[in-house]
Amino acid sequence: MKLLIVRHGKTNWNKEKRAAGLSDVELNEEGIEQAEILRDKLKDTKIDVIICSPLKRALKTAEIINEKHNKEIIIDEETIERNLGVYEGQPNEQEIFNEIRYYNKNVPVEGGEDCKTYTKRVFKCLDKIINQYKGKVDTVLIVSHGFFLRSANWYFNGLPKEPEEVIRIKNCQIDEYDVN
């Protein structure tokens, strides 16, 4: 089985370099264009299942990609972005925001999720999806968020070692994993 994991298109908060987390912000024009480009890139890819975060920016991205596939979009709460607590809406270039990205530092997030708690949630979600669809379908598309893609990378490639390098996830980035 192939697992395709996509980050949503750009929002105004991405453009303003603000941390969105669970804030339900919409795609902007550029984000819609990015999703359309991704839709066209994936038009000949056989997608059997589409799973999506309930947040508007991910759902709109999934809907645009789905224009070429006509699949039911399955909303899965477990694919939602990390709860950034007090950092929601704050500039994401602050040093403390960089610190909360590190798995090994595992900086507490007031009112939100630390990195290890979120990563554990993503691992459990991926286990569930793989167990549900492996051997039954060829390709599952998950449309989610930056922290989800970062954690999925750790799921498939191992947790980061010291010194840890933060993986930067682009809007409409697509990561592909073979699940055997």
C-alpha cells in the first residue's frame, strides 16, 4: 500500500508567518492555486481513500484534489493539527516557537500539546489507518498539516537524533511512503 500525506495549501496566517494550530483559517488565493497544481499533479494517480483533517484549510485542499477522483472524503479528527495553545496566532518565527518544534526538547505548550504527546497521537493514527487499509487498497491520501507530516516522517524514518534538525514543511508538500 502507498500512503500519500499532504500538507494543506497556504493561508493568510502562513503568509503572515503566524502559527495556526487548531485555529480554523481558510486557504487564501495562493493556497487554492497550490491545491489546484497538486490536483493536476495527482490526476493520474489512483487514489482509493481520502482521509482529511476537519480544519477548513485541509478540507478545501482535499476537495480540490478530489475533483479528479470523486471519492468520499473521510474526516478523521486524529489527523488534525497540533494544539499550539498560547502560541496560536503568534508569529511562528519567535525563538520559543522554534523550540516547540523539537521532539527531543519536548518543550511544554501552555494550553496545548507538547511535541511528544502530539507525535504519539500521530503514530497511533497512522497505525489505525495502516491496519484498516493495508492489503485492501493500493493508495491512501491523507490531507493534514505541517506537524502531522513532520511526525509521519518520524514514524517511517525513526525519531530524530541529537543534534536535531527541524524539518520545514511546505504548503501542499506531498510525502509518499510504501507500507509493506
